[in-house]
Amino acid sequence: MRLSIVATLYQSAEHLLEFHARCCRAAEALVGDDYEIVLVNDGSPDDSLGRAIRLTETDPHVVLVDLSRNFGHHKAMMTGLAHARGDEVFLIDSDLEEPPECLLTFSEHMRGEGCDVVYGVQEQRKGSVFERLSGNLFWTLINQLSGLSLPANVVTARLMSRRYIDALLGHEEREVFMAGLFHITGFTQKAVPIQKLSTSKSTYTFRRKLSLVVNSVTSFSVLPLVAIFYIGLIIFSFACCYSAYLLIIWLFFSYTMPGWTSVMVSIWLLGGLILSCMGIIGIYLSKVFSESKRRPYTIIRNIYGRS
């Protein structure tokens, strides 16, 4: 099979039929009849599952992977990629904010430049001022804290070769952060600017973006642990200097500083710092605990449209 189109479904019922039609037209223009559309239902609360099942009954190109519950966008994408059989795989969201027709543009760049991945980058970030600012802050924090050089405002839409997909699926961690995995898998990757529309309210709230920052940093970098060591070293150095100062004025000047306020401030400051450091260590330990259990990152309830 020459081409697989992979998309996840979550509150996608409104756009599903149009998404399917446009994907079919783009795929037929590119590879004729030799393609499949792999849809992953990520526990969608609307009628996405029912409409997708009906598509599998009327279109033999459609394969539906129904997950047992909502596992999250990134894990659902990995599941879809694992079920794709094409020599090339086109990953895209089903909400039509990214035009399915960009498959044709991506294919031209892939063949013209001999790269393994062509991915889309927003020309201008969509949403309100707060959404744009929080999005820029999100990518800045990830790059600064994780040590990665991820392209800002990258979108889901990307066309990938089979050898790249096989390498990507070799990552077996349970805490999946797709942008980081896309980057560290390597190969030759090409960015292409696209216009992303705003057809629905983003499900990536500020709280969820903050959670993604924590997950990405602790998954791809030990910088927080190194920072804890240096912070502790700096505080220890100041404490030694201050202790020496107090000892000198007590020995030579017979004067004891009252310092109740400074003591209380130090206790609160160090106490908060210690708890924060313990929290960082706890996050890393929880990831080790999660990985050691080797639980599957998704559970499939049923697969429709493929014998």
C-alpha cells in the first residue's frame, strides 16, 4: 500500500464526513486507489464513533481503531501510526483546521528534496491574544528547559516515510510527547508553512499546556535535576559564609544578632525550596515507576473495516 492517512477522533462528528471526502480526493489525486484512512476514536463523547463505523461500511479504504477510553491525543496518534501500513504515512487532525489538501504540497517537497518528513508550521498562530502568547511561551519553555530545538508553532499535519515511521515506533515510553519524539527520531525533515484555520475552540487549555511542558522537560532532559544540585550548592555556600560571619562577630565583638525575622524567612524559603526540589525528584521517580510497569499506553476495544 502506497499511502496511509492517519487521524484521531475526539469531538469530530461535525467535521468527519467532509474530512473523509477531502482526504479521499487528495489521496486519489496522489496515488489513485492505493491508500487507506486510519481513524482512531480516542473515547470521543459525541457521535464520532457511530459516524466512523458507517464510513467503514461504505468505504473499504477506511479503518477505524476504537480505543477503550480517552487516552489522550498523543497516545492516540501513536496507536494510529502503529496500525498504518502505507509506504508513506500522512498524519493530520480531523477537525479541518489543517487542510487535507496539503498532502499534495507535502508530497511535492518530499520527492523534490528527498527528505523523510515534511511537516507543517503555522504561518500565524491562531486564536485570541492570550492563546497566542501562551502558545509562544509554551514552545519557549520547552526548548529552554528540555535542551531540544523544536520548531515553534508546529502543527500535527506531516507526511512521513516508512523507514521514519518504523524508527518512530521504536520508542516505547509510556509518557508520550509527540513533538519531542518527532524531533529526536532524526532523519531529514522539512518544514513547510501552512495556514491553520480556527474551526473550533482549542482543547489545549493553559493548564494542559503547562502539564505538557512538565511532561516534555522531564521526559527529554535532566536539567531540573542538575539545577537542584547547583541551587543546593549555592545555598550551602551562602550558609557557610553567613555562619562564618556570625562566628566572627560572636568571638571578637561579643555580639549576638537578634535575627528572629531573618531566621523565619530562611525557614520558609528553604522549606519551600526543599519541597519544590522533592517534587521535581518525585516527578522523575513517578516516570520511572510508570515505565517499569510496562502498561500499554492505549487499549483497543475494536477494529472496524479491516479483516
